[in-house]
Amino acid sequence: MYAPERQQQILRLARDGGRVDVLSLAEEFQVTAETIRRDLKALDRAGLVRRVHGGAIPVGRLDFEPDLAERESTAADEKDRIAKAALAELPAEGTVILDAGTTVARVAAAIPLEASLTVVTHSLPIAARLADHPGIQLHLVGGRVRHRTRAAVDAWALRAYGEIRADVLFVAANGFSAGHGLTTPDLAEAAVKRAAVAAARRVVLLADSSKHGQEHFARFGSLDDVDLLITDSGLSPEDTAAVEAGGTEVVRA
């Protein structure tokens, strides 16, 4: 079977089942896992599927949301570089909001021990990372905790962000683009992100380049709301220029 024929069948399986995984496809088509990964990469580049950890989903699944463990292992090297670059945006002293997200969690883990900050977060994993930090006054925002992201949402969280003003917000998004703005699969999570954006004087978006051009169900802002995008070198010069044309500074780590 030629590669285009196999890729067409993979696309049909993804659309029928909502998801395909590398190992099952390799067994079904009697090829190596690496061959399937190349097929999925080709389909991803064509805009027909979106690659996720271990497989792919059809692009039409705007409501798909990977769980925390899956997101943690996706684009790990890129996220580490983004987090390292983000440390330069921490104020010497002041108040920081940390959104829920695996890249933002890497920032939390890398905050120097000598830092003296007030940190506000609605993410349980991030709060757990910072609870014993000697220089951080930690404020944990409450609310209903979403199992998939371990983030607090709904009225309590929205009320808390409505009552504060922070120096900088590090925010995450499942998708971003100049045309569609900042999106995430869940409406409740989008509402909290929107409230956090409104509570910050400066907004820093942390997103690896694979999220550029992705569009999800719930929109929580536009790139006009973002002062600085920190991404990886996978964002093309053309896409970087398009983001910067709207007034958002871009750092490619």
C-alpha cells in the first residue's frame, strides 16, 4: 500500500472513531510505528488531523481536551525552553497570577528560591509545587475543581479574580491565532482565564508553536489582550510577524 492510500484510510478511521493511536495503526497496516508517525505528521501538516500524545484526532473535534498527564508529556522540550524564557518576566517583587497549564506549571517549578513574590493561582498542581517555597506568599483561588485539569472554576474563582489586581499573568491556551484569538475546550475554564486576564496589568501568553492556528470551543480573549507571547522556534517568521503586527511582542525560545 502506498503512503497516500494509507493516510487516507487513517483519516477515515480518525473521523469514524474520533481518535487513532500509533501502535494500533502500526499493527493494522503492518508497518512500523515510525511510519505511522510520519503519516500522522503529513496529515497534521495538511490540516486534516491534530497530533496528540500517542496518536491523533480529526481537526473537527473542537471539544477534545487531553488530560493532564497527556498534556504534560506533549512538546516537553519546547515547554521547558518557554518556561526558562518566562522567568525573565517575573517581577523583582510583586504579584503574579499563574494560570492552570503544564507550561505554566514548569514556570512555577523553576521560580528561584531567592524570589520574593505574591502568587495567586487556581491550579492545584501549581499550588502544591509552591506551597513550601520560602519566598512566596501563596493564595489559592477556590471553586469547583475540574478533574481533567485540576483547576478551580465557576463563581468562587471568578469572584476572587474580580477582587484583585496583579502585576503579571502567565496564561495558557489550547489554541491561539490572530484571527480566532485565545481558545480552550471548556467554557468554565475559559471564564476563569478571562477573569484572570482582566485582573492583570501585563499578560504573558505561554504556548508552544503547535497551538498556533488551533481553534477550540470556548474563546476567552484575543491576541490584543496579550502583551507578550513566549513560544518556541517552531513558530514561523511569517506567523511571528502576523502576531507582532497586532501589537503583541513575540519571544521564540
